[in-house]
Amino acid sequence: MNILILGSGGREHSLAWAIKQNPKCDRLICAPGNAGMDEIADCADIDILNGGAVVEFCAENAIDYVVIGPEAPLAAGMADRLRAAGVKCFGPSREAARLEASKTFTKQVCDAANVPTAGWARFGDAASAAAHIREQGAPIVVKADGLAAGKGVVVAMTEAEALAAIDDMFAGAYGEAGAEVVIEEFMQGEEASLFVLANGEHCMAIGSAQDHKRVGEGDTGPNTGGMGAYSPAPVLTPEIEARVMAEIVRPTLAAMARRGTPYQGVLYAGLMILDGRARLVEYNVRFGDPECQVLCMRLGAQVLDLLLACSDDRLHETRAAFADDHAITVVMAARGYPGTYRKGSAIRGLDDLPSSSHQEVFHAGTTLSDGQVLATGGRVLNVTTRAASLREARDLAYGMVDAIDWPDGFCRRDIGWRAL
Ligand code: AMP
Ligand code: GLY
């Protein structure tokens, strides 16, 4: 079949890498793609937020299946557009994507489904939000309601911080996303994520992961999109995972189906685990980045079969084969990220690195120029490995990192510390 992947991050490169290994895949096209995807697929320069352009591209290129990577096209209704045009695709409808696009919506669904999560309240003006914060005290969590590229959340340890966040949000720091804010109870515990394929009420967990959101070693410094991840997450034991499915995921899927907006795609449940109990932090309606990289490394070619089983509503008759192994990904970012950084620096040494079912460098912000790989983004490379133990996988990954010649790049040296 001819497959189109929308997106250009490490997430989409790892999906392309796994899908390409499956004999069902004839032609693979990535839009817009990056230097790494360009090596294993054709890259097409289409606007992935433009439903008309994507539908037209699918017709012209006899595309049989579209995998939608990022949240923005999903929240804009790309899956609806494709399905209406008769193109099979992987990803939730615009209505179902509200589980990520609106924090208020998610909280309402959770309440309707009795899902354990932080207590919350919603505010449309600064004065009542501030009064609520003074009443509740700190620590407390302030969130812009809408999509803010992962930046609209302030975990305030003091009342002053929380009040400053309210001022920022209502002053328009996050644009439309901050027109309403959700204020949540602060939850303590260890975070982990569970990834579930879902179609209506049929669902299947395909792995857990933990990421490192802070830029600095020891989980310090400003938040980023994620500086590394590993799978499985030891804190998410089989017992806790079973409870997450029974108490959080299945009731949510049932509530979504009941309200006439069934969920279809991957549901990313961000969890807070304390004393053997998990509560929901948030949902995302896509694979995590960089969590997808470690899941794809562990699942390999079967990723395509699993995504197709999800889209075709065959999850109940499908099994995922999990090796008893560990995967890790170390993100290499441009010096300065998540603040300002330089674009266009050259990366050398990638061609000499081994590439196998156990080790691969997934690209994010890269481009090819005269045969040379150049950095074009904040997060640039994802050095990803798999081994019998997390320690072995980590050593393998840092060995590869050390062989990459990129003076303008940096990475955290402690990915996986919590699990090790
Ligand atoms: P979100 O975008 O909702 O996932 O929030 C980003 C990060 O903020 C999460 O990964 C958590 O680390 C933290 N966070 C969000 N909500 C809470 C909460 N209610 N209690 C504690 N930490 C939270
Ligand atoms: N790594 C966190 C996310 O993809 O949202």
C-alpha cells in the first residue's frame, strides 16, 4: 500500500522507520519530512494543516493510508476531511481531538466518566481566578485551556507564581489558548505515560514510557518538548496498568462514544502515580515525542499492522508482540534550546553510525543541503537504542551520541536516571 505520514519530527521519523520495514508498505511519503525521513521515504512539501491540499495530494498519489502525527492537524479536523474524502487514516476526529485541544473538555469528560484526576475549576476572567488561588493556596497548577504547544501549564509552588501566571494568561501570553484558564489541584507522585490504540470502545495498550521534560540534568531548568525517554516505565507495573485501563482509559472511551464522538487513534494517557494508584494528568491525542521513538524501536515493523487494526476496528482480534526489552532515546538539541538557538549548523558523523533494528538516529529538525545534514530546529536528533536492559541500551545510546560531530548541539547525559 501507499502510505503518507504527516509531520516532520522525531515521532514521525520513527513511525516511518517502523512502517517502512513492513512488507505491506510499498511507497512511503512523508510531508513535509526531514533529512532522516528523506533517506527512507519520499518527502512532499505540502501544508499539513490544509485539508484540501492533503486530500488532493492523496488522490494524485494513490495514497491508501494516512498517518497523522502531530496534534495541530488533528485539532483542525484533518482526519474528518480525509475520511469524508474516502481516504483511510489514523487519528481522531476534530471533536475527539478536543481531549487534547481543550483542558476544560477533558475535565468534563473525566467527571462524566468518574476518572480519577486532579480537582479543577475553570475561569474566564483574572479576578475570579485570582480569588480562587488565594482561597486554595499553593502549590497549585494553572493551565491555559487551549493548545499552547506544551507551554501553557504553570506548576506554581507559591501563590505569587500562580497569580503571575494568571496575569500572563489573561494578558494574552498564549493567545486564544489562554482566553480561559483551568486551575487544578497539585498532584504529587511520579509521572509516566501509557499509550493505547483505540477505536470506539475497543482498545489495546501498546506500551508505557517516561520522558524527561526539563532541559537540565537532574530534571532541572525550563520545560522542553522532551529531552529523552525510555520504555517500559518501571513505575507502571502490570497491576497499575490494568487499573489504568479499567478506571481511566475504558471509562473515557465509553464516555466519548456515549456523547457521539467516539475516539479513534492513539490515546496518550499522562499519569501521576502515587502509592500504587494512578490519576490522570492529561490526555494527548497523538503519540508522544520522544516517547513514540522508544515505542517504535520496541515494536518494529508490526507498528503498521497495529495502526491498521486500529483504523479498521480489528483491535479486538489483534495481538501486539512485546519483547522483554528496553528502549531509550536521547534527544540532541541545538545549544540555547528551549530559548533562542542558531539554525543551520552542520552535523557530521551520522553516516558512520550503525543502523539496525536495535539502534537508529531519528531526525527531528534537520534538512539536507548539498549532501550535508544541517540543524534547523530546537530538538534535532533522537539517538534511539534497544537492549535486554535499560543500562545496556543507555550505554549504547551514549556511545552513538559521542560519535556524532555536532559542536552546536547538546544533550542531557542522565536520561533514564530514575529507572536506573
Ligand atoms: P500538561 O500539559 O497538562 O501535561 O502539563 C504539563 C506538565 O505539568 C505535566 O507533565 C506535569 O508534570 C505537570 N502537571 C500538570 N498538571 C498537574 C497537576 N494537577 N499536578 C501536578 N503536576 C501537574
Ligand atoms: N513528550 C511529551 C509530549 O509529546 O507531549
